[in-house]
Amino acid sequence: MRVIHEMKFVARLSSGADEWSCPACGRRVTLRRLPEPELTVLDPGDESAVHVGVIEPDAAAVAAEKYGLGPVQNVPRPPSPPAPDAADRRWLAEIGIDWDGGAAA
């Protein structure tokens, strides 16, 4: 059975596309509706999960059951690793890596 994540509506963009985000894995997409549909993936998140985007409460569970995908699971996202400290940044600079686009040390 595949893991299903529920996408949440974030905002309507000035282009007319809707932005959706998955709080479980960080997947972010923009979706433009008919007559010129287009899906743009901003952050892939967990590509092995099935993502269901709905606006009505509990609609994801209904859709999952309808298509035989199993229960919706909101899997907590693991915490981000800590940023490198000063010693790590010096070492990164020594091997030619800039951290966050600036000087590593």
C-alpha cells in the first residue's frame, strides 16, 4: 500500500495558478487549471508518495478510499540538519565550498 500525503492549498498566484504544499514532505507545486492546465513542481518532496490535493475537509480520505490507495498518512518531516559551525565553515572554505552562496569562512 502506498503512502498518501494530503496537499494543502497555499495561495492563488498573480499568474492565476494555485500553489499547493505538502506539510508532511515539503512537496510544493503550482497548478494552473483549464483551459490551459499546467503543473510545475517547485520542490519534489517525497516522490514515492501519492499526493492528493483537496480543499474540502476529509476529502483526501474519501478520494484515497475511492481509488484504493489506503489511508491518508501525515508522516512528520524529519528536522533539518544544523547549519555548519565556524570550524566546519573554515573546512568547507579550505576545500572550495561556499556555504549559502557567500564566503564559507
